[in-house]
Amino acid sequence: MPEPMLKFSVTCPNCALESVSEMPIALIANALLTGKAIRLRAQCHDEYWTATIGEREQIRSALREIRVDMPTATLRTHAERAMKSQTAP
Ligand SMILES: [Zn+2]
């Protein structure tokens, strides 16, 4: 089964161009829960940066929207797996 992904728009810090970014839902959910940094990427400048509080809020609401059609158990399974793979050496 492919990993469920979340699509959200990001604004490039270099040129303010908006592009659509895609990240695994488990990774995002985990980062939001634990307060970890979320790395964003702009396609136009191939640039990575850490999501600001405002951007985290945007991602959080995007996540809330899609959670409606996803069983919570599925999401939890993916989040747990992501947490395990992160703590592994
Ligand atoms: Zn750019």
C-alpha cells in the first residue's frame, strides 16, 4: 500500500512563488504532535527551509481536511511506524 501523502501549498522564500508540496501524512502528523520542525521545499529554487508557525498552521488545517475521509486507525498506524523508524539507529 502506498504511503498516504498530504498536498499543501508552500511559498518560496526567494521569489514568493507558490507551489504544491507533498509530504507523507505520517511524517507531518508526527511533527505536529511532537513539535518537531517540518522541512519545506520550493521547487522553483530547489530550496529547503523550516516551516514557520504560520506555515505549520496551514499544514495542520490541510491535514484536518483530509483526515475526514481517512480512518483514524490507518493514520495512527502510519504515525507509529514513522516514529519507530525515526528512533531506530
Ligand atoms: Zn523560488
